[in-house]
Amino acid sequence: MCPSATSPIRSARFGKQSVQPVATSSLEKPARARLPRWLKVKAPGDAGYRDLKRLIGRLRLHTVCESARCPNIGECWSQGTATFMILGDVCTRSCGFCAIKTGRPSELDEDEPSRVAEAVASLGLRHAVITSVNRDELADGGARIFARTLEELKRRCPATTVEVLIPDFQGNWDALALVIAARPQILNHNLETVPRLYQAMRPQARYTRSLELLDRARHLGTAFTKSGMMLGAGETRAEIEQSIRDLAGVGCSILTLGQYLSPSHNHHPVARFLHPTEFDELKSLAIDCGFGHVESGPLVRSSYHAAEQATGLGVAAAARPADELDAGIGTPLPPLEITPPPLQGDHSRK
């Protein structure tokens, strides 16, 4: 049973957060720390890596592996797996943790969904992960391209299970419904960090909105829901544990926990490196809270071992059983009254 604690989050049905600010002056521009031994990885470059890089280049695709400077790129690409990033490679947000370029994106690439499906077919993937940059300038946040990509994958790769790692669509629940209607097997939306650090790490996002997205997703469709957090950015152990409980409370099936690594001096600094044993302890807590699968370790990233996560939950061509739609994991909240705003409407709940 998930250990209980008083939550500062859940007042007034995902209402305004009531957390006390904690001074972070000690985190300002520290010297870059030397990586501990458990965070050192082999440089990429074997034949499998080179083959996949050529395929990505030929099809004019982007991967979050490259754009976000993932430390596991060598391992994953050498095994012929990658996380495809749609909607271009320029993001409209300026998150303090992310290495992806920020700016004004170019026009949508309408042929991108078919090229992603071609890549997945060429690689023979049993599980594909699709993510995107934020496209806040679009009315639907790019949800239509997500849906078209899912449709192309089902047409060309019917035996492949698909996981989508989606943005929050600025609280546009029509956009969320459009993605879910295309029936991904896993719907992932990362919480990323604890609420106190949102202003520094995710200034255009809202902790409570991300929780609400996950809660709505499990009631709208049959996809397993998933979320993840980066640790070591200045959060406390109590804050981590509370966020794990918050995710359990909205029925998340899969949780990923990994070490935060700052991309540069201009990004949010690393406050500490968690020892692998601490990740093991947090995994035990999450399992006690009812998560179906937990990946927790220094090098874990959102789509790290994603195929194994899907296999562990028994994800196949069908998603979770319909009789689990309102059951969730842990202690679920009652179903939300879904009254989505119009696509061009007021998204003031940002």
C-alpha cells in the first residue's frame, strides 16, 4: 500500500498549488561537478549506431536522442531503437532543463508521419516511441500530426505497439482527445520535476495541469498512462515521494525516474547526484504505491527500455482492458466532468 502523506496539491480538484517557496540561492551557477562513475557511458559509434544515423538522415527525421543529448544514445541506437521527435526540432518553450532549440518553428511537415512509419518499418521495431517539441503557436498544439503518425504506423506496422510522449497542449482537452482517439498503446506525459521547481524548470507548464492531463487520459481511452521525473535538480526527498503519490493518485501505470544532467552552464544546474541505491529505494516506494512498472536509475530516461516496459505490462495490439478505465492504479480520483474548450478558445488554465 502506498505510504500516505498530506498532499499540498490536491485542493479544489487540481486547484491552485499551495506550496511554500524554498530558497535556492545556493543552486545559482555552481561549478560543474565531475560525473560519478555510475553516470559514465561508452561513446557511441558502432555499426548499428552509424546505420541508424544514416537512416534518420535519409528520411529527414529528428530524434529526441540527438536533440536532447541523451546519454543512452549509443546503447539504444546500436540496438536499432530510437525515439522519433515530430513537429520539427524547434520548440516554442524554454524549459530550464532541456537542450532542444527554442524559437519560432517552421511550417508543419505534412509528410513527416509517413516518413516516421517508413523508419519504424525499416527498423522492424516491435515498439515505437513518438514524441515532439511543443508547438504552442498551433491551435491544437500539433495533436493532428500525432494522430496522423499513429494512423500511418497502424497501417504500415500493425504488429508494432506505439507509445506517444505528448506535451500538455496548454490544457486543450480536444487536442488530447484527438490523440487518444488514434489509440496509442501507451500515453506518456512527463511531470519532470516537483511543483516548487516548475518556475525554474518548466516556466510555461503547470504541475496541476500535467496531473489533470494524465487523469483525463485514463478516462478517455484504453492506453496505459506513463510519466517520469528527473531527480537531483534541487528537490527534497519528501517532495519526490509526494510527486510519486500524486502520480499514483491519477492512475499512472508506468513511472520513470532518472538523474537530471544539466545540458550547459546556461541551463538549470545539477544540485546533487543521487546514488543508485536511492533510486532503488524510490522504486520500492513506487511499487508499493501500485505502479505496474517502474524504471528507476541514474541513466533512466523517459523512453529508456520502453519496449521492455511495454512487455512487462503485457501491452500488445490491444491496450489496457476497458474494465480498468475507471479503476486506475493506487487511489484514483473520481471521473472528471469532461467539457473540453474549443480549439481556438480560451486556454487560460496554463
